[in-house]
Amino acid sequence: MAITYKLFLDQRRLKETGIYPLKVRITFNRKHKEVPLNITLHTKDWNEETQKVKASHPNSKLITVKINQTLNEIQEKALRFETTEKVYSVEDLAGTGSNDKNITFKSFADQEIESLIKAGRVGNAITYRTATNKLITFTGRNGLRFEQIDYKLLDSFTNSMLADGMTMNAIASYMREIRAIYNKALKAEVVELKYYPFTKYKIKTTKTISRALTIEEMKKIIQLEIEPNTTMWNSRNYFLLSFCLIGTNFTDLFKLTPASLQNNRLIFSRSKTKKIYSIYMQPKALEILNHYFKPDSDLDYLLPILCKGDSPLTVKKKALQAIKTTNEYLFRIAEACKIKQNITTYYARYSHANICKGLGYSKDIIAEALGHSYGNSVTSIYLDDYDLEIIDAANAKVIAAVFDK
């Protein structure tokens, strides 16, 4: 069945101005669907017989181009459906059916974000949301389509963020999320591969500046006099506890439960990678933890950040806020210790690895200690006892190097 079109001014609602919206009526399989063209015209500027804008209109050529583009897009849709042998309807051609290829970047991203939240992957959902909002704010278009995201737009977006003072690596994190959403849209057949912008646009990064503290700097932080039970005191405790646990990620640190403690070891699955960690609780780590958790208590978490019944989204928000607060006070601690680096929670992990290396341990041992080479499956969760003993011994030496006077 052939597809036919009719362009007309919709005059069903009489207007004193004589200006009406221009629409196209699509007919396919004896069914009709009207599509607004977002164009309004005065009756005197429209030739109903030829279905064309009269030359007397100052923008007649531009309007004609837009009309032709719309009709061509409809024809392209029909051709795509036919070449892929998909059954389609007039609603699909009009962009209102289930095969609609005109879904916007934001609406598709919103669907993905909702799915991630339902799956408990709140961290991914937040990064998707942040990147999406950043791009939409830059373009000023909620209706931004995937086809409109080209090399030129991404390059301008990058330059805009650079002008705002963002680092290349921070920009890269946004662009990776946008690329991930675009890749999912390709798999969902929302957009065609020919529009894919990341073939030309390459995400650039720069070498990360070292985020490691020396043994002397760690000692300054440990020895700094801070009033107990204050936010600054707690922030230092969380930082040092992470350090003593081989740089355990702060979100994972806050999610630790009494069940994580088994035979004087801390066993948990990292939220981001799902890898299993088994870390011996060195005396200094236990000393810090005992400020917050007692074995005979009925607390649901080892640290006082989360509460029983918190939803995955609430857990993520609370953890992010606690990390933000900790970073603010780590900055103050660095100032008080006259340390020039802007210390953040990440420094616990990098500092542990750097000090471990300085004590003569191999990169392989450090990598295993950081969880880079084990825990890929449930059946191979643990290292051999001998390997664990080496890591435990290395961790003990690192802790002694910074805590011993």
C-alpha cells in the first residue's frame, strides 16, 4: 500500500487572526495520522490547491525546505522498515508508534536511568543523570535528538567545559557516560549507526597527577591534635580506616555490616566491580572501628552513616554527602598540617599503594592487595592462604610505617 500525504492549514478552530498551524496528513493502509509541522501561516500565504507556501511569504523558501525535510524523513522511515522487513503502521511513520526513531536523547536517558535505579545500580544512574543534564543545559534543548549529537556539537561541548575550568579527565568522565547512553540507543535501534559521532570524536584524557601522600605527611595527619567526636575528627578516622584497609573505597566502607566481619577478616564485595575483598583487620584498623562499633551492639552498619531500610538511592545520596563532608574537612586538615596537596578520600588508596611500593613490595603484590587480579567469580573469590599472608604482612608494614613514632 502506497503512502500518501496531504498538506493543509488546520482551520477547524476559527481564529480572528487568520493564522493557522500547518500539518501533514499521512495515509497508509487506509488509516490516517496528522503530524504538526510547527509552522503557522496566514490563509493568504497558503495555496491549498498546490499545497505550497506562496512566494509572497518572506520565508517561503525556508518553510518549503522544512516541509520537504519532514516528508523525506517519513519516506526514510518507511524505507528502513521495509528493508528490515518490519511491520509498521501509520503511527510509526508519524513518530507516535512503538518503532518511533524520533525519541530524544533525554527521554531515552531517563528510561535508562529509571531502569538502573530499579536494578539497584544507583551510582551508574547518578552519573548518567549528571552527564545528561550537563549536555541538555549546554544545548538548551530538551528535545535534542541523537542524530543532532555530532562531532561539531561534542567538540563545542568540550571546549565549553574547558572554558569553565574543568579538567580534561573530568570532561572525559562526562563524555564516557554520553557515549554509553548513545551505544545503548544504537542497540535499541533508536538511532542509526551512520549518525554515531564517536567514530570521529575521541575522548581525551591526561595523566593523573599523583594523589599519594608520603610517610611523613601521613604522620602529620595522624599526629594532628583534633577535638574528639567532632566532624573533623570523624573525617580523619574514616580516612585512616580506609588507609588501614588498603584504601577501601569510601562508599564500600560505609556499607560494611557486622556480617562483613568474619574470623578477624573483613570480607565484602566492592559495589563498583563486584570483586570480593578479604582484608585482615590489623589492630590499628580495629582501634579506629571500635570508636563506632561494638561487637555486642545491634547496629546495622559498622559506621554511623547509613540506616536500616535505606533505599539504594538513599544509600548513594548519604554516601556521597558523607564523602563530600569528609573531603571538606580533609582539606582543612591538610592546611593545618601545611600539606600543599588538596587531599581527598582517594588519597587513602593511592598513598597506601605508593608507600607499599616504597617499602620494596612488587607491583604484583600491590595489584593483588588493591583487588586488581582476583575475585572475578564466586568460585575463585579467595587468594591462596599464602598469598593472603603476604598481603596481610605488607599491609601491616605499611600501617606500622605511618603510625609508629
